[in-house]
Amino acid sequence: MEEREALLDRVSSSDGTGVKDPATGAVIGRVSFGTPGDVAAAVDTAVAAQPGWAALSDEERCAALMRAADAIEAHAEELAYVLSREQGKTMDGLGARFEAAGCAIWVRTAASTPLPVEVLIDEPASHAELRYRPVGVVGVITPWNWPMIIACWQIVSALRMGNTVVQKPSEHTTLSGLAIVEVMNEALPPGVLTAVTGAGDVGDALVRDRRVGKVMFTGSVKTGMKVVEASAGNLSRLTLELGGNDAGIVLPDADPQAIAEGVFWGAFINSGQTCNALKRLYLPDAIYDEVVDAVAGIAAKVPMGIGLDEGNALGPLQNQMQWNVVNRLVEDAKARGARVVMGGDPDAGAPGHFYPKTLIADIDNSAPLVQEEQFGPALPIIRYTGLEQAVEWANGVDFGLGASVWSADREAALAIAVRLQAGTVWINSHGGVDPRIPFGGAKHSGYGLEFGVEGLKAVSVPQVISG
Ligand code: NDP
């Protein structure tokens, strides 16, 4: 066994369901899935550990989290290996090593973000201040696209604020979820971070457990709505990071060569399986062909293949279900007469869930590939003539996670950016997140913020001390 395989071996169970490498179909490990009945025991553990964890000083909790970041760094290659084998992403580029490194960065930043007591009034006759208390137990439910870093985002803020956490990874990337918890637990006191495995019914049981005061949910809009319903009986606090269908609007003054690489990676990072990827590209008449050609030129040079093969920059889709979604949307676009600039011709018989890098131009804005979240490496490109039209189309979906505007003139881009109904609008890039900058969605992309001081407040109960 290679040294970097040790963690995969540790989190894999001796029996249970075989976990397949999405690139090859090879069985890489086993998971013994839990059931809704296992949730209560995990929450028992979290409830028992919470008072002791909350009783530590903020400095002590942050020090423990910094040690968890050290552990992540010490095991970074092993974590990346689990991710690449189970999620499919490449070791290189914006892939598995990038995600593992990001976990440590997020943990360190959340553990060093100041959250002082806020003095609201300080007058001779009146004093009021705002403090943030722990909620208690936080349930963290995560998807399969960035299974370690999304878990870290939520776990670390919750722990920092004195909560304990029960995490439910997606059944598609259970080993990745278990691996990050296992490594962080090398540094954390027993019981403060627990994982429960299983499918949606396990997530549902976690949401319904009356002792879970806050649920951090990242996933699809459809499941997010179920989480809202299931939480109603507990009045649990919720942060919902749901899907996206981010528009990118290129202004006529943009330099096609200068923006092509940013546009490409904004759309194709993690083979498009990214909530805040650029999923619809709006191009003006004036530079339409030039941008299409420039993006296609970049795409042609990016190698897609097995994640473990160093040098590949894009991997397969994680599962057949998502492959079917992408294939359906692209086939529909072709049937409507849209132009395939590249890709769109998957080899359904080949091993793994590979879908080729696909650019679909001359597509009508009403096509499902534009209106639905494709969550894969297939980018629709829509021509616009007037900017008003582009803004209306960009805002014309229920999603509102991110958007981008591309221009040589920042002021011109800004004037459009503020009109877009999205939680984040990037100018001349798309999709970058930063642990110091709040991130969250508008409309059906969810509510609540993560990261920065707002992310810490989101896993707390505000308390006013007056007098
Ligand atoms: P799902 O909504 O299918 O699943 C998300 C998580 O919820 C999984 O752990 C899933 O378990 C669990 N789950 C399923 N049913 C229930 C239920 N009834 N109650 C509680 N939990 C449940 O999303 P995907 O995993 O398919 O992820 C892809 C989606 O996530 C995309 O729409 C993407 O845009 C979005 N996303 C949003 C992000 C953001 O920050 N806004 C970031 C990343 C992804 P299981 O998988 O085992 O069924």
C-alpha cells in the first residue's frame, strides 16, 4: 500500500457497500451506511460534549482548531488521494490537492477571525452590548461535489462558536466526509465532531432531531425545501446554500483573449460540478465569435482524464445520475438546433462517468441547458444585442447564487453588477471564494451567510446584555 492510501484504508469499512472510483469503476473501499436510527446516538454524543467545549475560552477553542488545521496539512496528500479516488477530481490543478489545502486555510481563518463584544450604547446612564452564544448542536449536511471543503466551512465556524457538530456527508462521497472528520478529530476533544453516514433519510432524521438547534445545509433546491419543512417542528435555525445557475455577462469592450481563461475556469472548475460555477455565458454581438473561439482555444488545451494521473486538470462527473442530467440537457440543445462548438459526444460505453468539455453556442435563452442547473462540463453560450436584454435574462431564473460581469471598464461592469440578483457578483472573474468574505445566495439559492464574521454569527444566538 502506498503511504498516501493509509487514510482511505482507515475510513473504509471491512464490509458494506463498495465505493466505485468515478473515473474507472474500480472499487476503492467500502462504506457501512448508517440508518436514521443512528442519528440519535450521534446527537447524544454531541449533546454530551457541548457544555465542556463551550466552557473553554475562545482562545482555547481556536488553539484546538489550529491544531486541527495542522492535522489537515500533515495529512493533505492522503486527503487529496481519498477525494480524487471517490469524487473523481484530479490531484492537480483546481482539484484534490487544492481542496485539501483549502480546508486548512478555512479552518485557520475561521479560528483567527476576531469577534469582539459589540458595544451598542455606552453612555453614563445606559450600556448595551451584543454577544454571541452557541446554539448547542449544529447539524451539517453536505453534497458530493466539494465534499471536504464544504464540510470544513461549516464545521469550523460552528465549533469556533462553542457548538458541537454532527456531520452527514453525501452518500456519494461518504469516505471523503469521514476522512476529513477523522483527521480533524486527531486534534479535537472527543465528541465535539461526529459523523453519521447514510442517505437522505439520515439527513432528514438529523434535521428532525429536536436537540439540533441549527442546520447548515448545502445541496439542491429541492432537498433544501424538504429541510425547511422538516425543521419546522423544531424551529431550527437554518443556513441554506443551495444550487446556482450563475450568469456571466461579457460587455462589448472586453478583450476576448484576456478574459477567455477566466471564463473557462469559472465554468469548468471541477468539471462544472460547482455551485457557483459560471453556468450561462451571455456574449454581445460585437465580440461573440472572438470570445467563443478564445474560450474554445483554452478548453482544447485542458486535459481531462483519470484524477490520479498527474497532469490531468479535469476529471469525470462524480456519478451516473449527474452524467444523465448533463447528457439530457446537451442532447436537448442539439435537438433544438444549437451549435456544438466542441464536445457533446460522450462515449457512453467507456469506463467511468466522463463527459467531454462541451461548448454549445447559438442557443436560445429558453432552452433547458440555459434555464436549468447543468452541474457539469457543458456551457451554453447565448448571444445578446442590448445590455438590458442580457440583464433581464441573467435575472430571469429562480436561482441567485453568483454572477459575473466582464469588461475593460470597471465602472461599466459595476453599473451592471449592482443590478444582478445574486449573492455575489464577480468582476472579471467568476466563482472565487475567500474565507474572509461572506458568501451566500439570493432567491432560491438559499439564505444565510458563511465565512467571515457573518459566518460566525450565523452559527450563534445573539444575546444583548443591557444595563
Ligand atoms: P442533494 O440536495 O441531493 O444532497 C445534499 C445533501 O442532503 C446530501 O448529503 C444528501 O444525502 C442530503 N439529503 C438528501 N435528502 C435529504 C433530506 N430529505 N433531508 C436532509 N438531507 C437530505 O444535493 P447534491 O448532493 O446532489 O449536491 C448538488 C447540489 O448542491 C447542486 O444543486 C449544487 O448547486 C448544490 N451546491 C450548493 C452549494 C452552495 O454553496 N450554494 C455548494 C455545493 C453544492 P445523500 O446524498 O446521501 O442523498
